[in-house]
Amino acid sequence: MILQSLNELYTRLAEDSSYEIAPPGFSPQKIGFCIRIRPDGSLVQIEDARTPDEKGKLQNTVILVPGDAKPPGAGINPGFLWDNQTYLLGRQPDDKAAGFGQVRFEALRQRHLEAEEQINDPSFSAVCRFLEQWSPDQLPAHPILDEIGTGFGIFALQGEKRAAHEAARIKEWWKGTLQKESAGETEEGQCLLSGETGPIARLHPKIKGVTGAQSSGASLVSFNANAYESYGKSQSYNAPVSETAAFQYGTALNSLLTGPKSDKHRIRIGDTTTVFWTDRRTIVEDCLADLFGSGSQAPEEIQDITKREQIQRLLEAVRSGGHYQVLGETDTPFHILGLAPNAARVSIRFYHRSTIADLLDKLHDHHQCLQTIRQFTEPVGKRLPDSEFPAIWQILRETARVSDEIPPLLGGALARAIIEGTPYPEGLFSVIIRRIHADRNINYLRAA
């Protein structure tokens, strides 16, 4: 059910350009530098490809590149027209044996030189000439690389805005190569998600953006020990999902977690990273993160006028417990998924599917349960007024002296109780009582 819903979501997100969904065979990667070269392969300069965020701090720029993220422990596995400094330029990591960087640079160079005749593209040939000329001994002349750090790099020709891997002929060759590899190396079978027969994915995509999980990505579906395998099948052939469906569900989930619209789809509840979506775009999908996640921000403090009006309509619907028709199609299916780190994997804390109307009913009930006289209705010095709609994290914060001491399973249990309309977890009452005994303070949230 979870993977099916995410697989279907991919189609919707792919039709919306604002989500910047990757097509099959490509993936979004964090790019920190660009190797600018001339048509003859000579180096112009190594450019900083980072862009400033809202606070002016430089961050790696997310760009679609050929291939997927490489799993840890993949051995010598050079990327195609992108990779880190070790592969692209032969940089020697301080914690690796001598020659580590040189071997990986030579592997990347060899991979590209072998493909040059097949691709027959001027941009790609320029990259090949650069790789033939470059020596890792030239790295000290480019101190910008020390500042950039761990970001990946790409190639671009002098005077061109597009990257080398974005050339039409290169992209077509890449897609054709993937199709040949898929046809020759994978098992055929019936996909559990789509029901269609096709190549089955041996490995599933890495999921990024789950708080506490590996930054390179963690597995949602994986089989890495004989004890988990059956009927003589190995790895993910034990749960047959087609390569297309695996790519689509992984891309959709990664978009919710780390994509350009992740702020409206993802919130953190304790140690649980929670994402939600609807089958069609709705006001609830656009504004629920503000209701669940911000808590302290009143609608009038939001600068976007349209967003402010939408949130006010949503809050009024939750207050009244009715009149949901003003929010659009309330029979639209709604999904919420809680994820938590578990070593190199991602574990599912909870998953709930209902309709928007049912969700709003549950939020109304939760709002009624918290109804008590607020201690502060206006700002007092630096203290903000008590929120009429406290965020889940604000409730959890009252259970511990510092946020690191919040019971790890409590956030997921509380979120599940709210969206399913079940009693709050018993542990919530007991830990708040202990906090009251410890610091002799009863505030609005603890009383509610």
C-alpha cells in the first residue's frame, strides 16, 4: 500500500514542473563545483557552483545528473560526467591509503574514453581531452576545492550555460545504454506494485532526508542476509518490484523529503521524519505543514497573502469541525508516513491513509481536547503568546528538560493518535506529570 501510493504519486509530481522530478536514469545530486573547459579540453577554471540560501550561506546546488547515488561500499564505481573530487580530479583523501585517489581518477577516465566513440559529441570529447591532460598534481593550484569540501562536481564548456551531461546526444546515449543493461542483466517478473511484467529491480533506491539516517541515503527495501531470503531468490528479487516502479516510488519519496517543495510535505516529530501528501493538489496539502510544524506562527505573520488566506480557511474549518467544502475536494485521499533511522535502513513508524474530511475531523477533535484557557494570549516581552493550534513538537517539548531527552517513540505515537482519533499515548501523561514534579511549573500546554 505504501509503495503503491508513492508509485502513483510520482506521476502527479512529474507533471508539476515545480517539483523538478528526475526522469528515469537520472537523479538529483548536490553539486559544489563545475570544471569549466575549452573545446580542446584545456582547463579554463574550476568554478564554485554553490548558491546562497535565505541566510546568505553558500549551499550545494541540486542538479539532475545521469545515474543514481552510489551506495556505500560500492568499490571503484566512477560516475558518468559527475562525481566527487576523488574521482573527477584524483584528490587523495587523508584517511585513505596512498594511490586511492589516483586509482579512482584513472577508472573514471577510462570509463569516459571507452564511451567517446559511441557518443560522438563535441562536449563529451572535450571532457575526454581534459581527462587525458589532467594530473592530480595540479590540485594545489585550485584552493577553491578545499573550501567547497564534499560537494560533487560536473563539467561545462566555456561560454555555455548548460552542463556537459545536458547535451541532447549524451542524454540519448545514456538512456539507450540503461535500456540495454536492463534487458541483459535483470530478471523478468510481475511487479508487486503495478501488476505488469518487466525487469525486476535488484536494488531499490536510497532514501535521503530522514533525520538521523546516513546522509548518502538509507534503504527502505533491502535484503542483505540469507536469513531474509526465500525460494532461492537473492536481494530484492524476494520482493519483486519492477525497475520502473522502484525508481518512481523512490523518486517520489525523495522529492517529499528533500525536493524543492519538501517544506510543505515534511515535518519532524521527535526522531520521526514525517511526510504527507494527497492524491490531488489541495489546500490541506499546501498548508498542513504550517499547522503541524510551526505552531507558534500566527496566520497574520505569514508574508505570502495567498498562503495566509489558505491557512486561515484551514484553521477556521478545524475550529468549527465542519464547512469543509470551502477547502475543495474533501473526499480526496490523504496519506501520512512516519520514517525513522535504523542503522543503514529506514524503518516505518506509522502509515495512515484516509480522506481530507476524515483528517480534518480528527484535527478538530484534537483541537477540542486541548481547549483550555491560554496563559498568554498576547506577547509578553520576548515570550510569544500560547498557540491556539500548538504544533506536535511544542507538546513533546514539555515532556523533557531538553529536546534530546524526549522519549524517541513518543512523537510517532502522539502523531498517530491525532490522525487516527485514538487515545493519546499513556506515556505522554506520565512524562508530563514527572516534568511538573521536577520543575514545579504548570503551563498552558502541560495543563491541556
